[in-house]
Amino acid sequence: MSSAIPLTSSPLSPQGQKPASVEMVSFHHDKTHWQVKENFIDELLKPAGLKMTQWNRNGQLEIIKNGPHRTVYHLKLLSGGYFLKHFKADDKKTKLRQLVTSCRAELEYRAVQRVAELGIPTFETVAIGKQYQFTNWGVTDNYLVSKEITNVISVQDYVNNTGHAIPAIVRHQLATKLGDIVGTLHNGGLLHRDLHSDNLLMKITDDQQLHLWLIDLHAVSFVKKISIQQIEKNLSLLIPSFFRHLTKSDFLRFFCSYWKKLHENSLTISQTVTHVSCSKKEFFSRLIKSFRKTALEIFVKQDKKWSRGNRRLIIANNDNTECRGLANIGKERLIFLRDNPSEIRVTAFQEIFDTKEIVIRKEKNENFSARNAWEMGHAFLRRGFKTPRPIMFVVHQNENYFVTEDVTDLPTLSEKLQKAPSSERNTISRQLASSFAQLHTFGYNTSFSLNDLRVGGSSERTEIWFCNLDCVTHSSQPTAIEIVASFRQLYQNLVTSKLISYSETLRFLKQYTSHHSSIHWKQFFKVS
């Protein structure tokens, strides 16, 4: 009763190597028809289909994602860990659509096969199940079972956990290998409409070699001709999610790697034609403009999702207290700290966050908002700005407790400028202008003192750190008057302290206004 349906390659298959075909056999239970890898039938399906009740009772089943159209479970069996996707067809629209089109489990299964054929490491499918409305026709609920890839972390989680300390060797490999993967996808006629860093798993070996896997392929579509507009839109989903921690050189590595794979005809399995009727330089310029436009929309959506809550944070509010914290803390510990804020000590977090220094701010001032500092801190991090990562906060009546990473070892802007030679002051001035220009592009109204800004990085890469974000506000786009107002106090402090010269001020303004064509540096200087 076997059928010649090839199984995808092992997730550790070398890239570029065509996977070996493994036959899957049929198994029927009630109205559900399964194609399953033969040695998994007993453990997964016999005697009467999926053993959901038994697994749940034994603590083997955990819900990872749950929504109206899909539930994802993590399943623990003797042979290892698995992910079970249950695609639901509860509404009439979905049932009607699946009368004439393939179901979502089958579409993802085909995508997994095609991705593996292109030599891109991905997960291994062990079973696909389809429940029929009629005899072998009209799929309703459907299922996809895949083997868990062990000892890996998503690129998104790695970036969040590592913060601003991603080793150069990892950054370089990440940029290059990601370019290879996405270029190979597009060359092979595939568009991933959910292409973000949560759907990329990574592993760093002991010898600092990086391996990537592409997962969650339910949003992959097959196209015969890929246009430059489709490429721009597809890449714009990916770039903002983690390129904030890569340098300009890393981004160029990604683009060169992507461009090379996009034009490798040997990788194209079908008659896919990529319509990129422009030069490499023109294409790169188009992508940069597209990224900037799309990034604004993506970040606003991410802000809303973060505010509502997701799996990376814990919301522990009660009737009298507002409390949120990173998921690493754990719900029980966060609730204990919420109810006993006097126990919020540095030692409570050091073991969780790899003994990093922690700073705890306690305020009874009504002008300080721990919730706003929390939201703005994570919004800044999402956009690639350097700021101490907020860890948790508690607001009880007029008391605010706010916990962040400690960056007080970095010199303040005034301390750095006092000791820096002229050439370094010029570098800091340019970076400061560029950082403020990006902040205003993203719609932030800022008013920082010299002590709110710190300088980090290395001799090759200067980094401006923004601290004390509780007074930062956000709008769609600051006006020229608001922009000037945000600079006035900072500028006056710099001039009064004699930290920058007249010529350095002009360089700062020219650098800033180069990002804003609507503002001329001379007008800006007069108003400032």
C-alpha cells in the first residue's frame, strides 16, 4: 500500500545536494487519509489515528501556537520531538476553497520538497493527513507532522538574546548564508510570504561555523516568473527583522551573496525566469528605498503586537498593579517580584541573563512612566538603536520599578568628547547626526541631555547609546519645528560646554540634513 511520494531531506543534508527519495505508505482511519513514513505508523497513528487525548494526559503534548485556522503542537515521543500542525477548516469559505484547491498541509508539504530539492536545509516531514468531506474529495481538517530540529535557536531569538554583542565571524556568516538561501529560493521560483527571522533556525558549532534551516513553509508560493517588485516586497519582510544588528559591510555581503545566487542558472530546476532588468547598483538602490518604506510599516505592526503581548514577554497585571517582563524570567518569578517589589534585586537577574550587569530604577515621580520606558526601549531595539534592554517593570499606584541592562561603564557623550581627539570627535558627530536622523525618520520626538547619551563601539565602529527613554514620544513624522526643538537643548549644552567646535557643528548639521531633503542645513543652523 505504499506510494512513491518522496520524503524531504534530512535537516542536516549538505546544501546543494538533492535529497534521497523515501517512500511513504498509506494509512486510513475513519475519514482521515494519511501518507506516513513507514517506521512512524505505530508510534503516531495506530491503532486509531492520532492519540491526542493520551498524549495530552501524559504531558507529551504542548500547544505552541493557537489560532482560528491553525494550531501547532510540540509532541514528545520515544523516538524524539515532533511538531504537529493542525490546519482547521471550520468556516464555509475554507471548505469551499479546499473543494477545488489543495489543502494547506499538502501545499506546505510540496514546498518542503521543493526547498529541499534546491539544496536549502529545512525540516523533515514524517506524515501528512487529510480529512475528507466526501469519499476522497473535499478536504476539511488536515495535518502535517515534522521532525524537530534539535539544539537550534531561531535567528530572532539569537539576536534578541545576544543583543549588540554578535561576534563578527557570526555576523559575516549570517549575512552571507542568508543571502545564499534567499537568492536560491528566488532563483528556484519560490516566494516565501512569511520570510522573517523567526522562520530561520540557526546553530553555531564549536568551531564557530554557522548552519541555517528554513522552516514554516506554509506561506511559500510557486511562480514561473519573479519580478523585481516581488523581490523587493519579499526581501522587505526579512531585512528589518534582524539586519538592525548588522553593519553596512554585512548588508553588502548579504546583497552580493543574494545577487550571485539569483543569477546562478544551474540552481534553477524549473523554467523560472527572474525579471531583474537593471544593473546590480540600480537594484541595490531600489532595495534600500523599498526597505526604508516597508520598515516603517513593519515596525509599527511589531510595536502593536508587542504591546498586546507575545511569547517573548510575560504580562502579569492584576487589579492594582501593572507588570511585564521578558519570558526568560519565568511567570512564577515575575509574579513573585510583582507582589514583592522590594525583592527586585540585581542578584535575582544575574543568573538568568548570563551575569550581565543590571540596573534597577525606582521612582515615585509622576513624570516617570515605567511602561513608556519599557515600550520605547524595546521599540528602539527593534529599529536597531543602541539602548539598555528593558528586563521588567512594576507599576503599583505611584511607585515605578524599572529594570534594565546596565551600560554605565560606557562614557557619556560629554565625557567622551572631552577626551577624544579631533578626528574621533568628527566620527562621533557624524554618527550622532545619523542616529538622530534615523530616529526622526521613524517618527520619534526626542529631547536628550548629554548624560542620556553614551558612546560605545570600537575604533572601527562608533555606537551612540540612548538612555532614559521614558520621555520619548512617537508620532507619524515630526515636523521641522519639532526636530529643531529636540536639538536645541542638546546643541546649547554642547556649545556651552565647549565640547564641539563651530566647524564640527556644521558637519553635524550637514550630516543630519543629508537624510532629510526637506530641511536645509543653513536654515536649520539659524533656528538652532
